[in-house]
Amino acid sequence: MIQTRVLLIDDQQLIRAGVRRILGECDAIEVVGEAPTGEEGLVLAKKLEPDVVLMDIHMPGMGGLEATRRLRMLDHPPAVIALSVSGQEPYPSHLLAAGAEGYLSKDCASDEVVEAVLAVRAGRRYISRDVAKDYALTHAVGAPTGGPTPSLSSRETEILTLTCQGRNAKDIGNLLQISPGTVRTYRHRIYEKLGVRTPVELLREAWNHGLIPDESGAESPPVR
């Protein structure tokens, strides 16, 4: 079995020990090193060339944001998962923009730590369930305070908004932690409820309900 090699970077030894224990229960994962600071983590990452770095974003000295940028510049850049006590914006956006492939709050379930490591190793983005909904709603372009129409559920509203941003079913599924097939089922219901048949009609309906600003000049989103 080919194992996913993980480096832990966190200034709290207790957190590192807890994460190591959780990851150690998965035969497909090996923790190859630990570091208490971003600076030491960079040195170890260059030496050990881990597949995944799981890193706190609030540390003395070099914080997780700058460390993420530098890790992504290495000759063999690892996938980075940010770990934070806060799942609120703007932290997830800043870390993901800096190159992180995952974001976990320290309140997430232990099984999500393993899921996140395996997901980013496979090339997918992973945002913990307690962060994903807030992240999706915050990044809904022009998202209204209520649903776009009384007939849509909150989940349908999320999927409509993300679809109008041009995200495909796989991306939406990864973000909301549901399968692409479930995303397509929700989209089919959205089309029926809004009485639209094409991506262009869907986009126009979103405009009508304030999800997409008229001045954006957007063309029909790629709905797949």
C-alpha cells in the first residue's frame, strides 16, 4: 500500500499529538514529521517532501498564510490543509487563495481529518462541513438575505448561486460535501421550480432575484 506522507505544523504539542493519533488509525497515512513553527515546517518540508502538510494558521513568527505561500513555491510542493480555531471568513478565503487545498476547523469531527488528507492527496479540495456552508454563502455573488424565491430550499439556493458562478457539479459537491449526482438532482429540481430550461434562462432568473448583478456582463454559466 502506498501511504500518504503527512507533515504536521502546529505550535501546540497537544494538537500535534491528537492529530497524529487520529491519522495513525488510517493505514493509508503516515505522519513523517512535526514542527512547532512555520519556519521549522518549511525546513522539514524541503527535507522530507511530504505529500500533505496539515498546518495551523495562527502561530508565532511565520503564520500559516505566509507558510502556505512558501510551501506552494517548493520544488515538490505538498498539498496544504489549513487548521484553525476559526472557520469564519475571511480566514478560509485567504488560505485557499494562498494555495491551500483544504480548510479544517479544530471543531471538526475526527473522521474529517482523515477524509481531508485523502481528498487533497487525490487532487480534490476539502472544506470541513462546519465551514463549507458559511464559505459558500459568503462567496455567493450578490447573495440575497433570503432565498431567491420562496419555492427554493436553502440548499437549492446554495447550489443555484454556485452554479451561476460557473462551478460544475464536482466542484459544488466537494464544497458542500455531497455527491455530484446529488448536485445534479438538486439542479434538476431548481430548473423545474424556476420554470427554466437552459443555462441562459437560469442565469436570467438569478439576475431577477439579485443573485447576479446586471453590470457583471456574465454570459451563460457552464452547467454540466
